[in-house]
Amino acid sequence: MYVIMDLSGLGERKLVERLLGFVDDWYSSSEDAAAIQIGGITLVFSSDMLVARTDVPPGMTWKQVGWKVVVMNLSDLAAKGAEPIGGLYAFGLPKWFKVNDALEIASGIKEASNFYGARYLGGDVNESDEVVVSGAVLGVTEKFVPRGGAKPGEVVAVTGPFGLTAAGLKILLEGLESGSEKDRCLKTVYQPEPRIREGVTLAKGGYASSCIDSSDGLAASLHELAKASKVGFAIDNVPIPPEVLVFAQRNGLDPYELALYGGEEYELVATIPEAKWEDAVKAVEKVGGSLHRIGRVIQENEVKFKHPEEGWVKISWKGYEHFTS
Amino acid sequence: MYVIMDLSGLGERKLVERLLGFVDDWYSSSEDAAAIQIGGITLVFSSDMLVARTDVPPGMTWKQVGWKVVVMNLSDLAAKGAEPIGGLYAFGLPKWFKVNDALEIASGIKEASNFYGARYLGGDVNESDEVVVSGAVLGVTEKFVPRGGAKPGEVVAVTGPFGLTAAGLKILLEGLESGSEKDRCLKTVYQPEPRIREGVTLAKGGYASSCIDSSDGLAASLHELAKASKVGFAIDNVPIPPEVLVFAQRNGLDPYELALYGGEEYELVATIPEAKWEDAVKAVEKVGGSLHRIGRVIQENEVKFKHPEEGWVKISWKGYEHFTS
């Protein structure tokens, strides 16, 4: 029997896998970004589309939408260790959309681009049913950091804490209760930041053997790295801010669930050989960032987490997935 | 009184003008493509979004949709004289969309990219209300051909005939009558071709002083070139295929209206100094293309056309415009 399947039956991850079958293997086709070697330099080229219905939470201003689409795009460059050059942003906007709101998006794109050392190079304008802003960015790197370079025994590190965005989205989308922790949780939702200096530093110094951004959630990012590197991870220490602990307790949630399966966070997840760890920490601190050791690369193909109460548990490959979520 | 205006009150062209106020002036911000000088080479970077409701006519297959988004994007590179390197294509697809149709789009993107010497480098997948495919392409050029370089006295040339797409769209969208001319008209709608070899040849040989593609229609393209170059054009000879003449007569239409205001054609419109004209024609023919002289650059800021029956008439700045059309 031949079944015609729609995307809700397949899910985003499996669709991406099948689409990758068509992609030309230039350098590495399973990355979020393509690497292009030309004239002795390595360009990193990446695209990310913002669709209002899934990427714009209630209360976000149109200028913040402009910032967010830049962050989404530059974060992929950061993970590959690339310094941003500039980006193009194509708009799909409804007829009823306000002119001033369109200009606010553009002004956010320009501010965010320039803030992170990139240029807003232009784009395209189209009519559509819903607000869509599709970015494409170009960067340059001395060393492209792949997903597939992690080796057993290396340190697994992240550039910041987890769980704030998950808490913020639960406040905004599910109406969960919050108190003094609310402000910080919402700030990470409305004003995400890409870890460009950290990514460039990890690449330039030759510290990172593999890297990915955590925009699909920490759990999914660890699984992607593990799969590409053919290794596993034993995670025993995820940095969770006090605001997330307070929010979790207030609502009877497990803070580790928030930290692992949240998504929409733009931290980097990298693996670093033990011998380079101290230098890497110093180098990242020197550019104003921080590195947190969260675990170790292991040989077995599994991603596990030492829960403080439940002991070692498997981290499942879940996170936000288009079409089925 | 302060009026909140929506996009249907402003129109695409004026919105683009206002958005360009935010774009960083890297090399030339009023182009369809950005030029980036790096490591001694000039990269050309362009993006174009396909939205099904306006860019996919009835009867087009999903594989043809994949080809079309590649053509839309590569055509902008061709106009700047750039050889394509590769492209990223971000998908916005509804939940109900068929998996096989998504794969057909990807297979069209791959086929078209490879056919024109480009690579399909990846992209992004999102859930949206309607089908959107946003492309971003990168090329390399020895000489970036601007919009603003036309000089009075030069030849105005195009790389092919006009009017077939307008006729084809009238058959498909308005149900106008057609006979033996139908096949060729529909073929240009379903299988558009970018003029890459022609554009690269015009740039490499230093023949073209300015160039644009005609995707917004011949009239709009001439106006864009005239405005950027601060000149005008006197057009006296637009190549119109016999099929368009037959279709126009059958339906009581002016074939020149179809040729000038059609849109969705991917020919190049270029200006070439008289002294280089013959060499330019030979060079373009050598790569399998053709150049047609359609008029001359004039000093006055007007775009006029010598209609065979009505004499000199002004070509108005119209063509398909999002939000108001």
C-alpha cells in the first residue's frame, strides 16, 4: 500500500534528513552552515527563517523581531567560529501590515547587525499571508569548527546558563505563574544574544574540536553533536540560574527539564580537549565571555545526564520540532 | 493628523526605498545584490523569496517551483556579471504539505543549481501557513556591473525576446484564449531561464556599463536603470516573438503592452558603449546567447518608446507590484 504522507506525519528532523540527500557535499552538508573555500579564505554561509507564528512570542516588539532574526542567523556563524561579514534579509509581509512596523523590523536588523560587527546588506520584499523574515549571513573563519570532531575524554562545555528561555516561554505561552524571576526570564526571550566572541575565540585558538548552537534546545544539540561525532556524552553539571530554580519550584516543575528541553537559547555547546581546557577558559574570559564545564565525551553512543535526585538518566532526543510539535 | 498606513497604501516600490534607508552602504545599496570585497576577490551576494500565492502559477509542478526559485536567485547574480558558487534555500511549509512535494522542490533546487554550475548548500526548514522558499546565493565576479553606469549615446540591449510570459500568465490566470502559441507561452512561465553566461560574458569583457535583470518587467527594469544612472532611454525596437503577436491579435491586445509590462521574465537589460557593441554581440554569441539592440541611452530623464503606430510614447513605471497589485 502506498501512503501519501504529509509533514505532520514525518516531522521536521526526518524531513531535514531526507532533504539533506539533495544537498551537494561541499565541505560538510550536515552542518547548520556551509563552508566555502575561495581565494585562500574560508567563508561560512548560513540561512535561518523567522516565521511569526512560531518565532515571535506575545509581547515582542517588531524591533525585537528584527534583532531576533539577526541573532538566529549570527548564532549559526558563531558555532562555526566565523566572524560575521553581513547579511541579507528577505521579507514576506501581509498587505495589512503597518508600514511603521516593517520599518521597525528593518531598524532592528540594522541595529543588531551593526552591534555584532555585521552589515545589513539588503534583501527582498514580498507579499505573504503571515510575517516571514528569512535571513542569510556570510562570515569568515580561520578554522571551520565542525559538528563531527568530538573525541572521547574531552570536556563538554557551554557558554552560558540554561532554562531561562523555557521558563519565559511558559510564562508567555502557557500563563504559568511567576514573581521576581519574571523579568530575567522574559529578557532572554525578547532579547536573545548570540555568542560570537566566544565562538570566534574557540575557533581561532584551536580549542574546540566540535561546536553547535543550542537553538533547538540543549538536549537536541547534544544529540546532534553526538551523532555527527559518533560519540556520546555524560553530562553531570548543567548551569541553571537561580531564577529558573525559583520558577520551577513555584510551578512544581523539574528545573532540569526546563534546561535540557527548552530550546530557543543561543548558547554554544562545544567539546574541548582536557589539555586545552584552562587556556580556553582564560581566552573566552578575556573576550568577556564564560565557559562552563558540563560533562565529558564518552565512547558509547548515548547521551546521559546525572540528575541530582534520580541519578544517571538518558537524555532523549526531543525539543521543539516543526510540523509535529 | 497622523495616519497609520498599511502596506497596501504604500506599495512595494516605496517600501523598498524606505527600507534601503537602513541598509549599510557597502558598495552599492540600490542593487538587487550586494558586492563584498574580500581577499582580493569580489563576491556577489543576493537573496530572493518565492511565495506560492504570487510566484507559483496554476499547473506548475513542485519540481518546477524548485527550479524557479533557483532561477530567480541566479538571475540577480547574472545581472551583476557573477558566476554562481552556490545557494541556501530556507523552506516555510504548512503541516498539511506532502512530504513528496517537499522533496520534489528540493530535487528541483538541486537540478537547477547543478545545471547552472552552482551548488545546493543547504538551508532551513520551518512551519508556515503557506509555501515559502527563500533563496540566498553567492557568486564571484571579476567586475561587478552596477545599475548606475549607463552613459548617454550607449546602446541599450537585451538578451532575449519579451512578452511570452505575460501572454502565458494571461492564459493561466485570466483564461484568455490561445491556440498554437500556447505551448511556447506556457513554457516560459513554467521553465524560466537565467542568462548567466550572457551576464558573465558582458562583465568579463568589460562590455556592459550597467545591467539589471527584467524580473519586474521590461518597463520597470528600464526605469530602475535610468534612475540609478541618471539618464533616460529611447527604445525603438523590442524583440517580440511571433507567438506573442498571434496571441495579442487573437485577444485584441497591444503586443507592446505585453512586452513592456509583463514581468517575470529573466532576460538581462544592459547598456553597452557603441564602440564595444560588435565585440559584445560576438562574445555573447560565442557562449550560445544573443544580444538585441533595443534603443539608445539619452541625456533626458525619461524612458520613451517608439510605438510603430502611435509614435513616441512615454513608458510608465509600472509592472507587478506587491501589496497594491
